[in-house]
Amino acid sequence: MAGRFITVEGGEGAGKTTQLAFIREYLERAGYQVVLTREPGGTALGEEIRALLLGHRHDGMTPATETLLMFAARAEHLKRVIRPALAAGCWVLCDRFTDATYAYQGGGRGVSPERIAVLEDWVQGELRPDLTLLFDLPVAAGLERAGRRGAADRFEREKADFFERVRAAYLERAWRDPDRHRIVNAARPVETVRTEVESILAGWLEGA
């Protein structure tokens, strides 16, 4: 029996890390074997690509290069981790996936969604997440939270208008595909957000 594929998305400071730990725990309590992973990354090669993408050695990287590197890491991730785990019946819980490419490289950098879609079809085939939780909050609040974490990576140094475009792209995708996406108001206290996530998962699992 194939596993299910759940992705968690959101802009800077959305609290994904905290909620990912809770989601994993919730699914494991429900009896599922969970593989927790992230993008870009998830494999030895993917983590090296992540370092290139987030570090500051290549601050002048073009949007096309950035997009292609994202999909290069994703191709390896799918081959080495995601597809084998799903085939083994595990549930894969991934911190960001292709929706992030549409949001950051598409909305943020201006890469056309049509070009991203070509890469998506090539690298993923028909594979898409079964459920995507989008943790959404106003950009100013998210950047304030992210600023408390210390040194900013290459993306976190972008200006607020970049993140406004990212947020808009995320929300547009969620509105266009409400069957897969659940939008969670991440501006609220952690416990309140957790309660909503639990409710979403419980309702979704009933039909899974």
C-alpha cells in the first residue's frame, strides 16, 4: 500500500518547524510511519545544493539558475527519498516542495509559472502532494519573527516587496486548488495554530 505525501508551506517566520514536529507526532500516534524531510535538501547532494542556494557566495545567482538548482535537488530527493518511502507505505512529510518554487522563484523572482510547470512535469511526472498545509501570515509579522533567529540567509535578506509577491503566489495557488490546500492563519499563538492543524488532519484522515 502506497503512503501519502503531505507538504508544509509558508513564508518566513510562519512557524513551520514547530508545526512540522507536531504533525509528525500526530501522524505517528495515528499509526503511520512518517519520513520527515525538507527542500531544498533531503539528500547528501540536495543539502549541498541547499548550501549554494541559501549561502552568500553566489548572491548574484540568476532566477533561472536558482530555479534549475531547486529542481536538480528535487529530482535527487524524489529518487532517493520520497518515491522509495511512499512505495514502502510510509507517509512523507516535507518542509516545502514545488509550491515553494512557484512562490519564491515564480512570484518572488518573476520566473514564469509555465516554465516552472514544464520542470515540474519533467521531474515529478504525475506525483503531487496529497495534502498541503499553507501557514500564512502578514509579511511584516513574519519578517519580525524571522529576524529573531539570527543571521539571515540569501532569501531572508530580500526586501518586503519580494515576500509580498511570494505570499500572493502562495495564496493564489491555494485558492486555485482548495481540494489539496488548507490555509492556516499562522499569525495566532502557537497553541491556537496547533489546534487548527489537529482539526484539519483529523478531518482529512477520515477521508484518506
